[in-house]
Amino acid sequence: MSETKILEGLELLKHLSLVFGPTGSEEEVADEIIKQLENTDAQIIRDRMSNVFAVLHGKNRPEKTVMLSAHMDEVGFIIKDIDGEGYIRFGCLGGIDSRVLCGRKVTFRGKEGDVSGVIASKAIHHQSAEERKNATKANDMYVDIGATSREDAESVLLRGDSGTFDSEFVIFGENDGYAKCKALDDRLGCVVMIETLRRIKEEGIELPFDLVCAFTVREEIGISGATAAAHRFRPDYAIVLETTAIADLPDVPKNSRVSEVGNGGVVSLMDRSTIYNRDFVDGAMKIAEENGIPAQIKRYVSGGNDAGHIHKTADGTRCLAISAPTRYLHSASCVISIKDFESIKSHVYAILTSYQF
Amino acid sequence: MEHKIDLTELTLSLASLMSVTGHTRYSKDKLLELVSPYFDEIRETRLGCYHLIRRCGKENAQKILVDAHFDEIGMIVTEIKEKGFLTVTSIGGMDTRILQASEVIIYGEGREIYGVVGSTPPHLQKPGESGKLKDITELLIDTGYSKEELEKYVSIGTPIGFRPVYTKLRNNKIAGKGFDDKACAAAAIAAVAEIPADELWGDVYVQLSNFEEAGGFMSGAQTGAYEVNPICAIVADVDLGSTPDTKKSETVPLDGGVSLSTGPITDKRLTALLRKLADEKEIKHQMSVTAGGTGTNTMVVNLVRNGIPTVDIGLPLRSMHTSNEVISMNDAAAMRDIIALFVTSPEIEKEVCPNE
């Protein structure tokens, strides 16, 4: 058995982001997370659908439970058909804009290992004037794995096999301030939870509540493992750690940008699945301000996350969401600011240690 | 035959160079380092073509032109915006549907800068917007720099190319940028470099031409061929590979071998002869029929001076003009072998020089 290497910070983010984990196939991510939790004091539970829970009991059998939650799955692909010439027809796992598909590399997990391919449609030379203006639909594209026939393709892949974008982790920009990869949504949230548990141990503190870190499955298709997590622990409070799509691009008016990369974690007031607990939101923003931690309020009602399930499970949970502002979410090239990653870790720790739950 | 040049390695080395049309000099030093061991002389033409010359050693030798274009599609910067976002326009027939979320390198002054082609997230799009394809001038490239810092390295007109990352696919196929046409250039170089000089029937000029992708005027190949004044020419370019959404009549399948173009502008007798010789040598080849222009440098080369008998050969390629063009190295090897055959065969020599 190979020895587990405990990784930290950006190295851990890189490692987890590169693990294969499209919606419905989160097992490898779960395995890696459990390894990385080894040196914390948390009790590890893995449920039937592969949700992972790290439970840290508080001082003197506390009454309250606080849950942190982040999802392990990433947007990806599932093979719906393999045609006579060995091209792969696929469906998208999660919401992917068809315009970010064409030309990207993908990796399918076959029975004997990974198979590389390129998402393609007909060459520009064969597109009509009309076709050149309109986006190609995902179901008009196919993955080219270099197969010579259906039999050749089926020797390595089958219908129902899943895939992800094939994308390297790249640090770039001025002063190496940005990171680009697939799956930062939401391995970033997973890393924040792992590093929060480690910091609690390092600082030797005992929390006055039970803390549950829920690493959940199937967020991207909305039929989420977070529901089971919330039901199992019935938390009084939950903080969903996420990434959120932003558009801080030139020419986009400020009020439509959602937030700005580099200005700290984004705290939501409202999105398409949840209206957040206002006292919790205000308290979190106040803690950020008092501690000099960058944080920003989400300026636009868009998106949704596991809070949509958690806040209404059983008798309800007061929810907060803190997200890393992320450019080009749900593409092969998600971009985050490394400063924001650090800010979010500090913010979550500050909330756990100073908010009056 | 033992090959001293690893064709895949040479193909990837050439393809990964920056050679956006009009900016081919950027990689001149690296190119020369790669190819100079194999040639007797290298010349650069006025319009930025390279002639890699291999001499046969005979007196008053005939000249054979082997053309493959070195330039590739790309982009140039049109504006530097706040937060270091760039607007761009394309050089060559860029397939804009593959751009969003792709990775690029901005070839700035003294610094190569990584960038991601930006996109508006679906959550923030207006209804109906996702069906429309953005024009290239509406796209933004994200560099992660501040405008002020970026302006130290980047200005209007700075060239941008796809990030060279290559992936092996099944059955000896590879995916990545720049195979159009540097995979053919690699096949030509490998073919000519490996042949003992006394087996060549003439002096061979491998022409790495410029300006093939720029709007179809192909001025590099035209003026380069004028300068060489060859007795005949073989033009090697990529050919549109078959896909499920294209007609068989318009494409050639990958792994079908090197394609030989048949139509009004290619030399009929030479093409037929080369096909027969390739059959004898068991070099895998297929026919590619074009009713008019071939879309390659053959269109200009065959009309240089008094007219140059030209054979047009193709390397089947899928996803042309994208960052992940797909080729089969089996076809590339066949292209190398057929070029070697062309420049060594006494029958070809006899066909183009009947009086000697």
C-alpha cells in the first residue's frame, strides 16, 4: 500500500482538482479526501452514496451542530452512444454551456484505464454561413478518441462510462496570483474544510458545538447528496463552501458582475435556490470586517448550490454560503484568485471561532 | 528501412513552435537548431520562407521543390483592457467555436504570457444568448495581469497562439495545435534528411513557406517557388479528415494513407505515376478529388514562371484550424515515404526530364 502524502494549500488544491470525479463517480475523490483527513481528530463516516462526513465533537456534549458542506463532484460527461465509426456521443453531467465544449480535451474512465479524446464537430471549412453564426449543440458534437471502428472503441469504453475535462492545473498571471484548472468547483470548498479541520487541531481549540464537514455527491445535477447529509445530522447552522460564477469582465456593468475576483469570498444574500439567513450573513460580514479579512456580498441573484437542499431538509437549517469568485465556471478552464482561496480559509475559521451560534 | 529521425518527435517539436502567419521569424532560431544538422544550406526568402537545401552532388542538377507551409493560424491583440483583458482578432480561418475556455500563449516583448479565453457564465446569460456564437472580436483573453503591468510586454499587434499541449489518442493518433501544416513539414524534412545524397535525382529544396493561412494569397509559396525555379514540385498540406457530420465526397478518412489530389490543377501524369510507384512500394495512399482549387499552395506554385508540374499530397486531419487537430502518425509516415519516393525515383526523374 502506498504511503499517503499529506499535502497543503495550493498543492492540495491541485491534487484534489486533478482527481477524476464527475457527478455520480465521486468515489476516487472521497478516497483521496479520507486520506488527507488522516491527521485530524475528526471521526470519518462514509455513507452509501459516497458522501464523506468528518465529525468533530465539541466540548461537553454540546446541543448544537454546525455543518460545513462542499461537494466532491465536478461537471463532466457520460457516454450515451458509440457510433459505427467509433465516435463517442455524450450527455453532459451538470450545466455546461455548449460553447465551451468544442475543441476541448476530455478523459473517459474505461474498464482498463483512462481514454483521451477531443470534443469535435465538423471543421470550419465545412460549416455553412448559418452554422458559423450559431453555437453547435452538445448532441451534435462527438468525442474523437482515435478509434477505427465501434468494436475498437468498445474494447476500451462502454455506454454509461463517464468522463471529465482534461485540464492541467496552471498558476498564472501577475505575481502568479491566479490558478486555472478543471474541477476547482468545488474541490476548493473541499480543501477549505480539510484545512479548517487541521487548523482546529493545530490551534488546540475545542469548539462549543459539534462540527460536521460534509463532502457531498451529485451537487452538479441538483439531485444532491447534501440532502442526506442534512437529514443525518440535522444541523442548526450550515455554511456551504462553494465557487460562484462571476463576470468581472470589462464592459460588464458592475451590478451584473456578481463580484470581483481578488476581493475575497462571496457571501450570498439570495440565489436561485435559497434566501439566506440575514442575521448569519450580517454576522459573517461583521466578523470579516473586524478581522481584516477580505469578503464581499454577492451582487446578483444567480446560480444555486447545496444550501437549496440543506436549508429545507427536516425542520430546516440556517444557511450561509461563502464562495470563491470563479471565472469561466463549468468549463475546462475555471480561474480563481489565490488570494481569495486564502481569504476564505481565514474567514471560515474566524466564523467558527467567534460567531455566536 | 531504419529511420534515424523519430517522426512523431520532430512533428511535435515543429508543431509546438510559434509560427502564426506573419510572425514566423519568432521561432527562427529554434527552427534552425532543429533542422540545420540535416541540410547543406538554409536560405530565408524575402517573404519569410525557409529553403532547406539538400544537394545530390551531380553537376547541373535539376531542382525539386518540396513545399509545406510553416505558418499557422492564430490571433493578434487589438486592445488592452482593464484588469489585463485583451481583445483580439484572428489571423487565418480561425474556428471561433473552439475558442472559449481554451488556453493561449501571448508572445509578448521579452515574455510569454499564459492566457485563458474568457466566456460569460451560463447563469448570467440572457435567454437565447447561448445559441449564438460570439464573434472573435467579442471574446476576451484573461491574463491575470493588471493593465499597467501587461502594457510593459504586450501591445496592439502582439501575436497569440494556442498553448502547445499534445495528447496521444488511440491507434497512433495525436491531438494538438499546429499540425496544419507543420506535421507535413516534419514529414518532408524527415524524408529528405534520411536519404543518402547519391540517391537523390536532383537538388531538393524543402520550402517551409509563409502566408498560406493568410486569406488565400499564398504569396510565400509563390515567390519562394519563383526563386528556386524547380523542374517540378510536390506540395504537402493537410487534407480534411472524414467525420460523422461531413460527406465522404468532401473528405478523406484518417488511417487511409497519404492522399493524392486529383483534379484540374495537379499534374495528371506525375500524379498517376506516383500512385503506381507507391503501390509497388506498398505505401498506403488514397485519392482526394478536387473539382477546382486544392486550397493549398499548389494553386500558386503550379503557375510560377512557365508553369511547374505539381503533385499535391495530403495528410488527413480532423478538427482543422483548432487547438486540437487530430492526425494519424501512420498517415504521416506514409507521407514521408511518398516524398522520399518522389525525390529518389528514376521514373519520376524520367517523367519530368524526358530528354536526359
